Amino acid sequence: MTVKKTKKAVTKFFETKRETFEGIQEASFQRSEKLLVDVLKEKVGTINYPFPPFVPIVLAWIFIILFPLAFILDPSFSSSFDVSTQRITGFYLPLLATALIFFINQRVLVRSCIFKKHYVRYFIYNCLLLIALLLLREVAFFLTDRSAGDGIVEFFTNYCFSAIKGHFGIRTVITFTLMVSFVCITSVLYNIVLRQTLKAFLQREKKNVELQYELDFLKNQLSPHFLFNTLNNISALITIDPKRAEESMAKLSKLLRVMLYQTSDATIPITEDIDILQKYAELEKLRLDEKYDMKFNIDLEDEDFQIAPLIAMPLVENAIKHSVNPNGESFAHISIVQKGNQVTIETENSNFPRKAKSNAGGLGLATFKKRLELLYPSHYKYNTRLDGNVYRSKLEIITD
């Protein structure tokens, strides 16, 4: 009953701490990514030569093995202790045995036994490993302790697993058994943690790939949507005013050239994005009455402030699209203010919404909201309201 309560308490603890651990894990992934980016940027003094993945592990073990020699070979250490071949052998054998058992468990036994639920087989294999290591220890001590002429017969008859010369005893068996048990537990936990970390990393990368794919898809939707509306406007101008239609095509060509080269990146300077919006507004004004009131209010603290390209295009597009009153005053005012790590985009326009067609897809605002969710999750506020005949929208984005 106590074991069940303890297990339940441990499970509850880890469940309550899941979000904290996920945050720590994500921060670790981000640090690793930043480190990789910094390493890839390094050009001076970098050795451009491939190395097998096991080289760092080998170097680490060489350090672990050689480090104790700094103490063993130190004169003060040597004068206090009897530094003999047998003592050095007795020191290094458990260390090498630990490394060997860990390697075999980590590479073979845990994967083929523990994760496949062959627990008895795992226990038997490690018992055989324990016996083999004890035998190896006996061989090593025999080689350093034997007399001239002693051979295999003497080893198996008088030396191996014998306490006569004081090199072996029940304490030795218990010590090695505890060591092997500790290494086995460590190996199992290491593999579990490693697998969970790799699984979390792969899921994260899969999610990032899916998000990037969806963002690319949405961006590709957005441009044709804008292009479709603009071409419709120019088409309407051809019969009414061919000169203005020609002028519109030239401006559209210039705008598309800008969009082609400037919006391929994840973020662009806010001044470049505003330039696109203003060019778009100029195109729209060509089809509107000269009395149409179009204003841009720009207040930027940092002209290089980075923002997702075309994020505000649907707001500007809809402000113009639904503001045209054929029988009265029409206006669209756009305000873009950037302070610190926040940008606020506000639009207000005369409210004369077009009647929605039955086959209208409504890609603009649907795409706009989807992109906000993907690009700035929990880092944006968007609201709209109608004040009499004035429609207002406000978007606030806070970047990291």
C-alpha cells in the first residue's frame, strides 16, 4: 500500500512539474541551437575536417583515465602511499570495468533487453559480465603478482578466486556486484532520459517544420489574394481610363518586384513593410475618387525593428475595400506606431461594407488571423469595433 502511495505521489509531483520541465527543456534546445548557429558563423581558425562522432567520447575517457595519474605520480602522494603496479592495477581495473559495463549496457543490453521487456535475460547477461570482470581482475593481479615459472595451471589451481594471497574475498564480490548494479541502473536511466530527450527534440523539429510549411502556404495564399484584387481593379480601369490603368500596371510591377525580394525572409525591417503598404495604397487610390481621404501616420522608434512581412496587409486592404461610399465622403486612416518591442497598427475607415458573395472565400482576414497565431502566439492582441459609421481595428504585437 505504501509503495502505491509513494508511486502515486511521485507521479503527481512530475505531472505538476511537467510545464516547468518542458520550459527547461525548451530553453536547453534553444541554447543548443544558438550555440550551433554561433559555431557555424565561425570562420577564423576553424578546422574544416570531418571527425567521427565517437572521437569526443574517446577524448573524454582518455581524460578520465589519465586524470588520476596527476595524483598518483605526485611526489607527495607517492611518499604517503605505496605506489606499486598492483595498486595502480587495483585502481584502474574498476574504472575500466565500469566504463566497459556502461558501454555494453548502453549500446546493447538496455536496448535489446530492457526496452523489449526481457528483464531475466538482462539480469543473466549482467551476471555473466560480473563474473567475466572478476576473472579479468584475477588475471591482471596474477600477472603482477606471480612468481617466475607460474603459468595457467597455477592460476586456476592456487590463485584464481582464492583469498590465500589477500587479493580476493567476499568484500571484492560485494563491491563489484554493487558497482555493476549501480552502472546498470545508471545505464537504464541514461537511455530513458536520452530517448525522451531525442523524442522531444524530434517532435519539436517536426512541429517547426509543419509550422514553417503552413506559414509558407499561408504566405503564398496571401500574395495571390492581394494580386487577384489588384488585377480586378486594373481590369476595371482599362475601359474607363486606359492611361491610369497603364500607370497602375507599372506601379503593380514595381510593387511585385519589391514583394518578391523583400518578403521571402521570416522578418523584414518595419520601414520596408510600411513601404509595401504605402505602395499598395497608392495602387488602390488610382481607382478611387480624388476626394478619397487616405492617410498614413507613422511613428517609429527603431526603423530596423523586425516584423513578419505583409502581416498588416489584410488590415489595410479591408480598410480601403469597405470604406468606399459612392454617394458620400470616404476615408481610410492607418496608424503604425512602434515603441520598444511593441508595434501597434490601427485602422479606421468609413464603414460601407460590400455585400458578401455566396462564393466568397474570405482568404484575407482568415489568413491574417492564422498567421498571427503561428507567428506571434500569445504575443498579440487584435480587436475591432464599429463606432457609428466608423469601423476601427487595432493590432498590437509584442516581440521577444
